[in-house]
Amino acid sequence: MNGIKKMLLPLALLAGTVATAAPVTSAEGNSRTIDIHTDRLSLVFAAAPGSVLTQCHFGARIDNSAPLAVSGTGVPAYPTAEGFDFRNPALRVTHADGDPNTELRYVSHTSKQLADGNVTETAIRLNDRCQALDVELIFTAYARENVITTHALIHNREKGAVELRDFYSSALSLRAGKYLLTHLYGAWAREAQVEHSLLDHGSKSIESSRGVRTTHTEQPAFLLTLDSDSFNEEYGEVIAGALAWSGNFRLNFEVDESDRLTVLAGANPAGSEYTLRPGETFRTPEMIYTYSNQGAGGASRNLHDWARRYGVYRNTHTVPTLLNSWEGAYFDFDFKTLAGMIDDAAAMGLEMFVLDDGWFGNKYPRNSSGAGLGDWQVNVRKLPEGIDSIASYAHARGLKFGIWIEPEMVNPKSELAERHPDWIVRMPGREAPLSRNQWLLDLTNPAVQDFVFEVFDQTMQLSKKIDYIKWDANRNACNAGSAYLPAAEQTRFWFDYTQGFYRVLERIRAKFPDVLIQACASGGGRVEYGALRYFDEVWTSDNTEALSRARIQYGTSLFYPASVMGAHVSAVPNHQTGNRTPLKFRLDMACAGRLGMELQPRQMDDAERAFARKAIDSYKGYREIVLQGDLYRIGTPYDRSGCYAVLYVSKDKQRAVLFTYCLQYQGRTLRPKFRLRGLDPQTNYRIRELNVEKPRFGFDGGTFSGSLLAEAGIEPALSKLYDSGVFLLEAADSEQPIRTAPTGSRSGLR
């Protein structure tokens, strides 16, 4: 992992003092500005020694910000529980002497450029006017990606312990006429549903208190459209934010009496008071912001670019196409079953086979979800040949091999639960409630951290041919408590569990830097940038049904790139919804992410396997555009039209791939029009539909300019539910004839 990513990694409780370099841009005398900027974004503060640090601007880049220092329009940049600032505080503490007030004043700031020349880090040091409490606000600006991340360091120099009660990562202040909030909500198998709401005066919070799998129902990410009550992909000012934190979170949006919006973002402070001992420093999670004046699409593309380069564990490895055993075999398999699935995966052109749940446990064999979890020995009745025999067979057939684990969990019916009842998350003296027949292990305990690391380590020792780990987590934390934590510090559990999770992952990545790892968590339970610092991808949802996936993948794409979205083709009727969808529609939907399959290939007929082989081969030819290109969403799966499309464009704009879907019946007189924004207007593109026997549309095989495709668009005849099309666009030779819209079709190319 490169140096920038290492800088982002561990959220830690740090001993000692906050190190502050000699200030190179400290204000002296009158207030002056601190300008943190990227190529197209500025975050501006005003500061003078001994005065309150104020935020003056967040938005389009300002090259001369000096006038803002004397404009008087700023508000406290990191509000505290004191004085005349009655907004919800970013920091609220009880000092060692019982004082509930904190008055932060500017001391100094420093700025330095980091290794690759694209990244600048600015540290602003504040301290309390009366108490020995220091706060350092750290801002990291990514110039080309137009992203600024921020976190806070809170250092206790008092003689006694300080109680942290609110400790947000950031407080972003905005001023506009309207604020349209776009965020995600949902449930298991219905993740990433999109909701838009106009913010009124008062407060609105988006939060999770589930401890583990925190993103099924809410997402620690948002879009804010300024000065408009309508969502637009292409136009208008949009701010996007995403919190890199795998535990409880809260995003609070407060519109005050002056119509100013303050966004507080960070770990959820509810029930999470944190005792900060003398000499200790508390680091908040990282908050990620971007700004675009090109609508929601521009904000998403900024985040995607940042994620691929800095926010995800690495961008140098593409997760292969794969067949996962789960929905094809569940717990019932042996070597012969798995070998047959491997043969079929290889015949269809897939690149990896993943053995899911059910391979472990002997005293309590893992034949259902009710037993064996925690006992990570190979089940000798199912697989007497061992894991290496399966992995070696996959490699011999030209496939990589992956395997499933759920190391944070334990069944009551297991040897681990019998040996270590003190490792279970529960308050001493209370019963631990079951969920999915399992308990949660206490990762605040270093011994449990060692065990979870050893589960991963020992799994990797089962074969030298393991290339991929699917890391699952199938329940939340409830009735939380720890036999390890002191009685007076039980509220630390919510923060310390997540820190323990990260410590394990840091050890794993130090020893296994090259293994591919997926964050599964019952599907979309860990879709956030805290986990993605260590994982190569997420499992977007346990719901593999293609119609449902239209909305799930759309919502996820608002904040996360396609390169991290596992998307699988499953059997019909679908095991979650019972829905029956055509194989082409299933493949066309899954190919808009990281393609995989999750079914028993032997249940497909010859024609279906041949079609899958053709579609998989096509996907390999354009997947780099999907996984590394720029995304342009065309409409939404919520539109009344019932049609929706996504366009991925290569960075050099020489190639693009368009996915089009009909999500409801259209009728013979209606057809959608898709304007292909994002292409180079001056480049001529040849369009070719993939995975069909013969051309279905008049524009297929034609050559058109990027400007024509953007303004006139194309009109594929998607008239029936589950109609879909995938189109490859490639820059054509200059000698190719350029076609114009056919006569009588000024509304688009048909």
C-alpha cells in the first residue's frame, strides 16, 4: 500500500502529545485566511492568534481568499459547548474539574505537501482558553480528485481524565437558499434505496447504532444539492460527503434561524462517552468531502476517482470474475460437487471459484447456520481431501480460488463457545441475545483480536493456492458489553470494537498484502470507506435478483465506484424474491459491476451456458472501462419512464460501454431516449451491441460524433419488462462516414 493510504489507515488512541511542526503560515496580528484547496475546490478559514477559528467558504475554488478574513461572514469552524454558539456542538466534553464548557482558540497551523505531489496536508492547532485541552484539525486535500478529508485529534493535558461526550470528525457550514438532501436507506436485501428530502429549519440525523453491519439501513454518506429542490445528474452545485468508519455513526444536518446549514459528521456519540486519560490523544474517524458544479454525477465521479486511488485498499488488482458456491450448493457439498462447479466455471470462462459457508467444524459440523461457527477446522466428512485439494483443482483448471470465513462470530453450539464464554459480547450478568443462531465476539479484547487474526492466518495456511477471502459478518451488536473493559468504561465498547476490528485488519494486511478480500456482512452491511481501506471490494447485497439490483447498484454508485461492487448472476426463480428474470437481463445488470455468478451451473441448459460464456467473454473485453472509467448515470431506476441506463467512459474517452434497462412495461408507442453525456464531442464513435445474434436497432454498427450522441441521443426499442442492451462505443477511424439522425427522428437515433 502506498504512503498516502498508510496515512489514512489506523484510527488509534495515541499516547503522548500532539506533534505540531513549527508553523509556517501562522497568522500574526489581524485575522487572515487559511486556504485549503484542490484544483476546483476551496475550503477557507479565518484565524488570528487567540481568536475563534471561523469557516468562511466551502465550494468552488477561490484564488484570492484574503477578503473573506475581514468579511465577517464566518462561523466557528469546530463548534463547542460554550458561549453564544447554540448549534449542536462538534465537541462537548466534561473536563477533569467538572467544567462542561470548552472555548477553543486558534494557535497556529502548518501545511505540507505529501509524497506524490497531489496531496497537501494542513494541520490547524486549537486549544481551550482555560483548560489544558488541545484540538488539532487535520485536512488532507487531493488536488486532481477535488476531495478534502478531515479528522480531529483531541489531546488531554489536564491532570485528570476528560469525558468526551460529543466528538465529531467535522463541522461543515454552508449557506444557500435551499438544501436538497439525498441519502440512502433500506434493509437486508433492500439496501441502498435512494431518498431525497428538502431540509427545513431544525435538525435531521442519519445514524446507525448497530455496532456491526451499520450500512444496511442507513449509509454514512450523503449528497447536498444547493439552491434547488430537484436532483440533477448534470447541473448545479452538489456537495458529497462520506464517513470512513465501520462502527456507529451520525450525520446531523441543522438549518438555523439564519438559514445556514451545519453538517456534523462522525462516530455516533449516543451512549459512547469516552474517557480520555491524561496524556492521551483521541483520533476521530476520517470524513471525506467533495464539491461539483456539474451535478450529482460530477460529485460521484470525484469520489470514485479518489476511492480508486486512495480510499480503497489498492487499485492495482482487479477482482476476477467468479463462481461462488453459496446459492448453488449451500451447506450440502463434497469434493465431487465442488469439482463439477469448478469445471463448469472454467468452461464458461470465469476466472475464480469461491467456496462459501459450510466447509468447517467437526464436533459441531457446519451443516446449517446453527452450529460450528468459531471452529475453523476443515470438516473431514465433507472434505476428507482437505481445502488444498479443492484449491489445487481450481488452479489446475486455470481458476483462482477463494474461501469464506466469518471470524467475528460464534455459534453457541461450538467448541469455541464452550472454551471461551468470556469472549462473547454481553454485559456481565446479562444474557447474550442470539441473532441468526450466533453471538458476536468481543473485539475490544486483545485475546479475541489475536484469535480473529489467527482464523485468517490459519485459513491461509490450508493451501498456498488461496487467492481470495470472503469475510462475512451476519449479525449486529446488541445488549453490548464487555467482560474485558472496566465497569466504569463500558461506553467505550462501541468505539473500541471498531478499533479492534481495524487492528486485526492491519495485522492481516501486513502479513498478507496481496490476498484479495471482500467485505460481505450479510451483503451490504459494510459498504463504507472505513472497511474499504483494508478490503478490495464489498458484497453489495445478498439480494442477487436483477430487478432489485437496479436500485441497489444505482444507490451504491452515488458514492462508491463499480470496481468495489460485487454483482452476481443467480438462478431463477430467485432465492430471495422468487422473481424470474431472463438470463440476458441478469447478465447485463451484473456486468455493470464486478461480474460473478452464484448458482449451480448444472441447472443451466446448454444454450444458457453458451450465452453466459459469450457474455463473460464480452465483459472481459470492456470491464476495464467499467471498473476504472467515469460513470454517467442516465436517468434513475425510480423514473416514471421505467427505463434507465448507465454509461462508463474510459479516461482517454476513446471507449465507452452503455448499459440500458427496461424495468417496467413500456408499450409499443413508447421508447426511451438516452443522451450519452461524457463522450468527447469531437470524437466519432462506432456503436456495436454486444451479446446478440444480429443487430436489433438501426444505429447498431453506425458511427456518430460525441456531440450528436450527447444532444440527439439514441433510442433503443426497450418496450417490455426485462428488455436490456449493452453497447460498446469505440473511437472510429477518421475515414469512417459520420451518420446523422435519420429523417423524421430528430428526437434521437433509432
